[in-house]
Amino acid sequence: MHEEPLAGGNVAAAVVRVGDTVRKPVTVATPAVEALLRHLGVAGFDGAPRSLGRDEAGRYVLEFVPGVVAHGRPPMTVDDLRRVGALIRRLHDTVASFVPPADSVWDCPLPREGEELVCHNDLAPWNLVLDGDRWVFVDWDGAAPGTRLSDLAYAVHGFCGIAAGNDPERDARRVVALADGYDLSGLDRLLLPDAVERRIRAMADLLAAGATSGEQPWARLFDEGHWEHWGPAAEHVAAHRERWRRALAR
């Protein structure tokens, strides 16, 4: 079988395409991730690739989803953001009934904010494949228990394009669109800006710690300049979160 290396990821290694499948090395978290993806498939959620077991080399096998990665396209419109928000809401509602195996091991480097449900933890344009009418989140290796709000807050960063120097009013409109698509309501709307700052700052802290300890891949990503985005982005959110909160309250 012809193996085509798949590029584009910053963390996972040795990921290849074989026909209409993707093959990935098994990690300590793979059995739990497979159980999660099987649950999503049985429940009829088509926003994640199907888990297809293991191959003869012991790698775990996933459905290959054709299409384009959202990260390589122009920034999403507010209508696109509402659609992403609705997709994340459907994901969370489907995951809510998932009971992880008793021996589950998860591998998410970001701090856990709770155990409301199992989250993707890296919902972002670089992990969203647009296959016509089907939009699919890929790269589930960092899935782990968390909260709806923490998962949505991380998604705000990438999908709304949060970065230092942004127009805060434009940011506010985009954050509101994602939250509206999710049908976020009540107190959670007011808590979302703080959650966004925490998730962005957690990633900045992870990169900075990697630079000190040498732990990979975080040390390499720090050297490649990733902290220079995440650190200032956290400060940008801190400076403008009250403006976002007012927009979300309206």
C-alpha cells in the first residue's frame, strides 16, 4: 500500500494517508480516543472522522476526510462562525452521553478546568476540514475531560482570529457570532471572555515552560516563534474582555 506522509501538524509525528484512511502511531491515550470516536460515530455525529481500528503495523486507523483545511482559507465570515459554533454545540451535546472506559488515559497538555465532559481541546481552523457540506474536526489526540466553556473558549482564539493589534470591535462581533451559533446563554456568555484569556494564557505558559525545560515539542515551537503570538494575544484579550462582555450581554 502506498503511504503518503501528511504534513501540517505541529505535534503528532509519522501520520500517513493510505487510500481513504489515515494511520497514526498508538499512544497511551489512543484507546480512550478510539472509544470516544466510536461513540460519536454510533451517535451519528459526522463532524469527526470514523475510527477504523488498527492496521498490521499496530497503528490506529481513521477515516481520511477529503477537502480543505479551514486554516488555509480566508478568515471565516460571521455566518461561518455561527456554523462553527453550532457544530461545536452539536459535538458537546453528543459527547455528553459518553462514558469513558474505566482505564482511560488522556494526554492533553493544557490545564484541566473541570470534568463536565470529554473535550477536543484543540478546536481550531487548523483542525477543521471542509468537505463540501460536511465540516469535520480532526486530530483528537489531545481529547480529555474538561468543560463546555473551556473548549468553546479555545475555539474562540483560532476561529475568531484573536491576536494582538486586532480591532477590538471586530473581535467582539466575531466572538458574539461564535457564541450565538453555539446558543451560549446566561452566565456562560459573561464568563466566556475570561475563559478565552485563560486558555490563551495557558498555551503561552506551556510554550514558555517548554523553552525552560527543553520538553518537546513545546521547546521547538517556542524557538519557532509561537509564543510571540500566544503571549501578546493573552494580553490583548485581558485589555478588551470587558468590551466583549458588554457585546455578549446585549
